[in-house]
Amino acid sequence: MTTNPGPNALQRARTILRQKLESLHRSGVQQITRLPQAAIPIVQEVAIVTEPPPDPSPAPEGAPREIPHVAAPVRLAEPAKPGSIPAVVAAPLVPATPLASAPSLTRDQRISALSVLRKEVALCRRCAELAEKRTQTVFGAGNPQPRLCFLGEAPGADEDRQGEPFVGAAGQLLNKIIAACTLKREDVFILNVLKCRPPGNRTPLPDEVANCRTFFERQLEILQPEFICCLGAVAAQTLLRSTRPVGQLRGKFHDYRGIRVVVTYHPSYLLRAPEMKRHTWDDMKMLMQAMGIPLPTS
Ligand code: URA
């Protein structure tokens, strides 16, 4: 049985909500993302051990990043339970906050947060056409504690069928690129900007990218990589909020919330233009050097 709240209860709820919004605004929040009801998680508080702050002197180039410990609890999303009160704030509110200074999550916390987010992604129907035509969503795969993430564009036909990113022809080339960096696929995490296959592998539409942005941003918040390698223009322009082509973005490091970002050509493009592979190899060497990975001698 449901009972209607009286006018006093509604007034109280309005006052509490207004105070909460004013407080968020004072702390710098400009915008709150409204998630579809089915996608709104509740929030679980997880205590984090407090340790003294790390030495503030800058780490040498290429050295592993120190992840500071903070007293604040980490907020992990859980799927909404029927009848539960959803958290007003589920998506990251201030995307500009450096991830490098966020509290570090343990491996188990990451696995659990990724599993919650994966379920949320699987339920998403924000892009009606993509949700209608997909076989399944493609969340991403790999090491939950990666130093490096590869960000691609969107699943293709093979990925849509298998539910894994980069498993088709472009994936075979990406595997070779990863191996050339003396890494294994299991060392890194691979994800895409879109979690659904655009029909006919067309370029994602701006609305689709906007709808899906929160998912890869939240994945990166959980994964906390030191490095991101953007594969192709859609990944690079979306992550860096740039309109510049890959040719202008590659060859140097960019910043995404304190994470060092490398841009290179998409493996699908390299399959069509193999003469560009040497540029990608240059980009990978730059990345390896920054990661402290020895370059092959030959
Ligand atoms: N191309 C992408 O950008 N991502 C994939 O997962 C596969 C192909």
C-alpha cells in the first residue's frame, strides 16, 4: 500500500533538496547529470585507511605515480534496489577533478565497482537505435589495476557478437601493438567510448557520445590508470574535448584529469593505411619511455 506524503513532508523534502543543491553549488558543482531511473545506483560507503600524505616533491619522469591516501570515504555505486532511495549524485559531478589525487581503490573494490557499472551499462537504453540493434553491450575488459588503458571508438560486428572489445581484425592489430610494447593484453584495460555497436559501424553521433560519456569516465575513475592511449579521432577528441585531428594530437602527451594521454591512429585506419604504422610505433615508443619500459634494442 502506498500513502501520499502530506504537504509538510513535501515542503521539508524541497527544503532539504534546495540546501543540498546550494551546498553542491558552493563547492563548485556546475551541473548534475540526470540518469534514467533504472540506471541510478545507490551509494555504498567504504572506509579507507588513512595514511600520512606522500612526499610532495615531484616524482622523476616515468616513475610510477604515488597515489595519495585520504581520510574521505570512497563512494562505490551499487545497482538500485526496488523501493530504495536513489542517490541524487551518481555520476561524477566535477569531471575536472584530478583522478591522480583520488583515493586509491583496492583490487577487490575495483572489481566490484566495475561489475556494478557493467550491469548498469547493460541496462542502458539512452540511445534507442543502438539499444534496439545491439546483440549486447561491450563494457571493456582487462586488468582492473592497469597502468595503461586503451580507449577505442565503439564495438564493431565481432565485438557486438562476442561482448569483448577489439576482438576482430582491428583487435588483432591492437594485440600486436600491445605485444610490441612488451605488454600483454591482460596487463592493460581496453574500453571504448560507446558501449553499443553503431549500425553498419558508422561513426558515433554526438548525442550517442554524450549519452555514453559518463560510462567511460566512471570506468576511468575506477581504473585510475597512469596512462591512456586514445585510438583514433573519436576517442581522442571525446576524451580531450578537442576538434583537432589525430595528426595534430599525436606525438605529445596530453592531460586528462591528471592522467597522461597519448593519441595515435586507430588500428582499423592502420589496416587501410599501413604506411602510417611507423607513426604509431613512434607514439608507442614515446609511451614506453614515459612508462619506464625498456625499448627493444634492434
Ligand atoms: N574498433 C573499436 O574502436 N573498438 C572495438 O572494440 C573494435 C573496433
